[in-house]
Amino acid sequence: MKQYLAFDLGASSGRAILGTIDNGKVTLEEMHRFENGPMSINGGLFWNLLGLFNEMKLGLKKTLEAGANLSAIAIDTWGVDYAFIDKNGFFAGIPHNYRDPRTDDVMPWMFNRVPQKKIYELTGIQFITLNSIFQLAASVRDDDQVLKIADKLLFIPNALTYLFYGDKSAEYSIATTSQLYNPTTKDWAWEIIDALGLKRSLFPEIKPACSLAGTLLPQLQEELKCGAIPVVLVGTHDTASAVAAVPAQSGKSWAYLSSGTWSLLGVELDKPLVTDAAMAANYTNEGGVGGTIRFLKNIMGLWLIQECRTEWKRRGKKYTFDELDEFANEAEPFRSFINPNDQSFVAPGDMPARIAAYCKKTGQPVPETPGQILRTALESLAMRYRQSLDEIEAVTGKKIDMLHLVGGGCKNIILNQFTANAIGRPVQTGPVEATALGNIIGQALALGDIKSLQEGRDIIRASTETNVYLPQDKDKWEAAYKKFLSVQ
């Protein structure tokens, strides 16, 4: 029996999850949960990194006090965001949140320095304003004084790992989310970094996923009354860990959808696919566990639903998720559609009004009731998944037979069925806790407790209950898909 502690941090919460691998199966136990979210300061959005570290220490303490015999710990988080360390090893400034509006208009400024096509050729990454490249471009453009004292840039999971073991490095999967990594040279995209006028020394050594980083700092060992627990760099980008947990069988043709606040839909490749067709379709080549490439597209995801619920709560309507599902289920189908990735949906705010405004702008019936708004969002997400799968097949030449849906979105039964209907293929859902499971499998790989990624997936498949959704009402969804395409 082996036990590992996974710190899994998302944009709204974080958890310490104990994973036990025993007899070819893995079980999970949540040891600590804590809130996360952007802090609004003077019109900007930031992360409370030290507050997160304090909560993580508490999670580790609770786990040790519960009697766990830990083989290792590891951290995964969302991508693109970063913190700066000064020459004395302290944080310089407050890390920005990826939804901070400072990047809204920075793309043209960046493309004047390095053409868009050149950036894609060098990085193979999808263009989204929240990417690290555009965050750094905004800092350079705005003469951010923090750049003058910064000694190292550490992505959020690596910055938190630094607080546990003291090493300044960038793990492969999280580095690739930055749009500053060159998958061909397997190094930083120095041409872009130089064009921004950033010092090369700011960018740390890149280390592979599932590698042993070190052991817990002596000060933390003393504080927590524990030994030198190994600290592992797993797929520190949460989607890299989630994809590692897809319970796919070897030799099958499948795509994955990591469904949560964001939807990340793609396929696993052995090498990057950086072509004109991939760029035109705006696909990304991010790093995965085992040196793989996650060829995928970022889609807005359940953020649309979450923000609608938040806005209605502000208005005094505290709907449960079951109530929201009922509203959506009873609403008229295929009434209106949105493009989930439209820039108007990125920032926090009045999402119902934004959805209504999009429909009005595109000449469609304006959704007014909660049910109409939710149905519009959910059907549009399902259609966007269909569009993305069609693009993947066209760009890769690879036929997709099944979609593996993992993550918290597995719980949204309505969206799962809509997705199967829209894509015309079976959708297998599970595990819900894909990111934590991938984190734990990554730790086991790093320590040699399992021998391959496929062995880890076999363990997860043997431990996970899955559901399969089969397509329904094919002709109706096919006709509605053409309507969806017409309003994009």
C-alpha cells in the first residue's frame, strides 16, 4: 500500500486529497478544502498566494495527524498565471489573476513586435488574451515596476511548490501553457522573450512532469513535526493531470474533455502538430505526462453557468443546481445560441445580461427566463464540442470514436446528454476527480511505484465507476448545429 497527498487547486477552491494505491486500485479521501478566488484591488484581479500556502500547510498537517504514511506530496493548479521571486527569494508583487482586464487590448501591441503567425510557429499555442505571453506583454507595455526587481518567474503550481521545497523551476506541462515554450526545441521561445525585452535569466530551468523535485524544507519539517517527505513535480497544470487520469484502453481511438469552469477538449499526440490548419482552427499544443502533447482547444465551459448562478444570487435568487437543471430541462430547445468563447463572456459579471446581449446582436430570440438562458448556454457548449471534434478530425486526420469526459462536469447530466447528441458519438463520463487521480498517478510514476502512464490509467479504470451517454435525436441536433454555425 502506498499513500500520496495531492494538492488540487482550481480557480474557486483548493483541496488536499489523500490517495491510496493498494492491490491495483486507488481510493481518495478529502482531507481539507479551502476557498480560492480572485481578489479585486484597485480595479485589478489578483491571487492570494500566501493565503493558499497557509491552507495547504493546514491540509498537510491534518493528513499527518490522521496517521497517513505519505510517500510524497505534489501540487497542480490552473495554467498561465505566475508569480515573481526577487533575488532574496521573496515574492515580488502580487500575482495577477488571468481574468484581469489589463490584457484585453494587448494583442495588437504584441503582434507589432512578433507577428501572430510567427508566435504560433514557435509555440503552437492557441491565442487567448489570458495567456502568459500577453500578461507579460501588458506588464512591459505598462512599465510594471515589478519587472525591475523580479529575479525569477514561477508559474503558480511551481511557486507553491517552491514554498514547500525551495527549488526555482518550471515543470514542463505548466510551462507550455505560457505561449513562451517552443515544443520543437524543447526550450523557452527565446526569440519572443527577447522581442519583449525580458531578461533571459527570468525564466527558470524546465523539468519533466513526474519527476522528483526534492524533500520538504527543514523549517517545514520542524513546523509540522514530520520527516523529509518527498515533493514531486507531477503534471502541475491541472489539465495535464486530468488527461493522465482518462481511463482509456490502449489502442482505442478517443478524445478527452476535461469539463469544469473551463472545457478543454482534445486528443493526445506523440509530437506537436504546428500547421497552418492547426493555427487557423486555433488549436494548442500543451505538454502532457510522459512527454506527450495535449492537442486541444480551450472552451469557456461551466463558467457560463457558474456566473449566471452568481448573478442571480446577487439579485436574491439562490437557486440550487438541481433547480437550475430543472429550469434548463423544461425550456424550449434550440431557441438561441451563443459562441461560448466570445470575449464578452471572459470577465466576471452579469452573465445572463451578456448572453441576452449576444443573442440580440446576432438577431436571435433574446432569452429572458433562467431556463431559456441556461438552455442557450448548455446547448451552445454541446455544439461547440461538436465543432471542435470536427476540427480535430480534419486537422489531425484521426477519426474519433468516443469522447471521454472527466472532471466536475461529469455531474451535469443534461450537458452530458446534450454533448452525446451534438457530437453523434458515445460519451463516457468519469472519473469526477480526474485531476486529483492524475496527480496521484504522477507521484507514483515519479517514485517508480508504477511503471507507465497506461498502468496508471488501468488502475484508475479498475477503480472508477463510469457512465455512457448514447446519441439521441440525431436529425434534430444536426439541423440545430447548422443554426449554431450561422450565428458564430
